[in-house]
Amino acid sequence: MADYKKILSFLKLDSIFEDLTEIVETKVELVKIELKEEAAKAATKLISFLFFGIMVFFIIIFLSITLATFLNHWLQSSYLGFALITGFYLLLVIAYKVFKVDSKLETLIESSLNNLQTEEEIAEEETEEVANE
């Protein structure tokens, strides 16, 4: 190892080698910071999405109970309103499977992610162009 340092020093490459090492270390740190930022953004979006989803779920449940109770009162029955609301949700599940919404949704999500990745690449290129000017 000492011979390696002597050769670099003799050829006056030791400072260049140290600078390159420092640049690489700085780049690694920058990538770590960027990854942390992306992870924080993703976690924030996930938490927001989960909170919103849970709230929508409760709203749908309570509206369904309210509508079923109203239908029970209107139809003068103690169970028919709940049966109608259950039948409606059963029809939604059947329609979901018949029309293969899950595969269409998967295709939509994949195309959205590809567009998002393309937009990020364009933004990075623009940033590099501005930095080079």
C-alpha cells in the first residue's frame, strides 16, 4: 500500500486521486439523501392515502346504514332495506369481476408510473442542462 501511495505522489496523481475519491463519496451521500427524501414522500403519500381510504370507507358504511334504515322505514320492513343495500353491493362485486376492472386498473397504474418516471427523467435532464450552462 505504501508503494502505491509513493507512486501516486511521484506522478503527482495523489491529489487527483483524493479529489476523485471525495467526489465519489459526495455523490454516494447525495444519492442517500435523495433516497431518504423519496422514501419520506412515499411514506407521506401512503399515510395520506390510507387515512383518506379509511375515512371514505366509514362514510360509505354509515351512508349505507342510513339508506338501509330509510328504506326499511319507507318499505315498512325491518330487514328489506338492508337486503336491498346488500344486493346493490353484491351487484357491484359481480360487475367488478365480470368487467375485469382489476386488470384494467393494473394497466392504468402501470402507464401512470411509466409517465411519472418519464417526467422525472425529463426534469433531471433539464436540471443537468441548467447546471451545465
